[in-house]
Amino acid sequence: MKTMIRYGVAVLALAAAAGSAQALTLDQVKEAGYIQGATANEVPYGYMKEDGSAAGIGPDVAIAVLKRMGVNEVNWTVTPFGTLIPGLKARRFAFAAAEQNISPERCKQVSFSEPNSSYGEGLLVKKGNPKKLTTYADIAKDPSLKVAVVSGANNIDFLRAVGVKDNQIIIIQANADAPSTVQSRADAYAATELTVSKLAEGSQGVEQVRPFTDPVVDGKPVRNYGGFAFRPEDKELRDAFNNELVEFRKTEDYQKILTSYGLSVESVKAAAAKNVADLCAGK
């Protein structure tokens, strides 16, 4: 357990940096003795365990990378997915580890690392898939259908791109609300394939659509590339993290983390084949 004195000094050190709205540097983090990170409660990308520790693809990789940087402690905050970027910009934490898709719109607000993961889309539906949905475009074909999406998730952009209207979309605050929403007031829940898979495993009365066809946007099947988000002004800290992340991606330990959460070896390779500059440019 941390001593209150060391913890208090660390908080004051980082608070001083935040209060001046200056860039947070790696040296400041090391002096404080810890870094403040955030994740969303979304298995397997990032979540908090019952003992208060963080787990998931994002937190596990972040912890490993930060140790390579000489930072051995992360104080985690769990926050709804839609508040990750606003909270980061408001300096409530130093980085976000929730495998947020690296998109041009998000790149205008935060500074992403190189991709850490790659994953496709999915649909959660009532048991038996009564509406016979196989892709997002099926929802657009029937204006009476409703689909749920977590606030702040980019799945809404893919739904709109294939013709789903805003009056068909139900916004929910957390993916944990998806099973009950699908069983009560929505025909489906749109999320990434791993999110849908985990929800289907742990809930009765719902299932993952299989087979599922990823939506096609601008002539290309949609694939997400998750990364770590930093504030643009914290460039030195982001670059230091990024350099170690790129090296860590070459190790067996990195591959073990991702595959242990259900990502395929092909998805791990897909993430390494992309770069953040192209993703921010929409390529």
C-alpha cells in the first residue's frame, strides 16, 4: 500500500503541472513516481477488476510499456467511454488506454500512439436473431429497426455511413447496458467484435451475430485500429511512450497479451502494418 506522504507529494507535483497548463513530461512523471491513466469499463479493451486494478488489452500493454520507460506505477481512473477524450483534455488524467479507434476526427482532439490493436465490427441481437441481421446495412433497410450504440463510440459513424438514420439509433452510456437494451427497446447493439463476443458470453437472451459482414465505407471493409491517447501538448511524453510501444510490439510478451484477450494473430499483425499518421489522415 502506498504511503500517504508519497502519494500526496505525487499528486501535488502533477497538479502543479496541470494547473499551469504546461506540457507534462516524462521527467515530471518519474519525479512524481506514478502516472494517472484512464480506461473505460469495456471488456476486453480496458476495465477495472474487483480488486481495483486495471486489466484488458490497453491497460496491460500500457503497464508493460511504462515499465520499460521507468514508470512502475499507474493510478487508474475508470470513466464512461464518451468522457475519455473530454477528461483527457480537461487534464483529469495523463493518457487513455481504452483501445479507442484512431480516426481523423479524434486525431483533431488528441495525440494518438501507433496502433496497439486491430479489430472488426459486430452486432449483439436477441437470442435466435429474429430480425435475421447479418450486417449494419440490414438495419438501414428497415426504418422500424432500432440499434443501440455507446455514447462516444465511432460505431455510430459506420451505421450512418451505410444508411442508418439517427432516429433508429439509441445512445446508451455503457456497453454493460447493451444486453438489457437489446432485450427491451432495441433490435441490436453495434460494437466491436470482441465487445459483442464478451457480452454474448456473459448474458442470457442475447447472442452475437454469426456470420457477420463488416460494413463497407468508402469502398473498404471497416477495421478499427486502437491506440493510446495523449494530450497534443504532451508531445515529449507521447513520443517516449510511442518509441517503447513500437519496440514492445516486436516481443512475444506483447503478442501474448493481445491473444490472451481473444485477438487473432492476424489482427495483431494487422495493427503493426498500419501507422498513426495514415490513420489520422483517413488512409
